[in-house]
Amino acid sequence: MKEKEKKFTKRSLPKEVKLSIKASQAKKAEEICVLDLRELTSFTDFFVIMHGNSSRQNVAIYENIEQELSKEKIKPFGVEGLENAEWILLDYGSFIVHIFSKRARDYYALEKLWADAPRLDY
């Protein structure tokens, strides 16, 4: 009997996660990483984490992700943090996108908090 494996590679990521990465890269998001949380939590499968260099860039990243995914009829359940754009969160259920300022990313250190999660860097 072969145990069901959940592969975690850039190729095996769900289409909508790949789309969010591509959309954020188009707006020059930096240090994009994906954390696989499937074995660690029940509230989501993946975190997509990145940062921009200004609140204006963070909003542009958010808008592009939202626009590209909505073309595929994928809408976020919720969006938070647009007011000051230090940490914009898009909740798509099976994955959550975090767009930080560099300062907020260093402060909240989600990658350290979820250090046990398998990680892919872009």
C-alpha cells in the first residue's frame, strides 16, 4: 500500500496559486515564497508571502492578483489591510496571499512563525 503523498513542487501547485504568483511577479513583488500548510493547519492549504517597496506598489500587486484571478472567476472571500497597505491579506480559502511592506514582513516574520512548513521560493 502506497501512502497518499501530497507533492509540493512549483509544478504541483494549484493553478490559482501559480496565477497569484505570476500576477505578483508582473508588479515586481519581491522575495515571493509559498508555504505548504496542508499538514500543519486546517484553515488554509498555502500561504503566498511577498513584499513591495511602497504602499503604492503593494496596492498595485494586490490589484493585479485580484484582477488576474477574477478573470478565472476566482474571487477572494475577504481582503484586509488596503487602508494603509502595510500588510494586505487576500483570503481565497485554500490559499492566503500576504503582501507586506519590507518593515511589516520583518516584524511579523510569518516564515519564521511557520518554519515547519515546506517552502518554495521565487
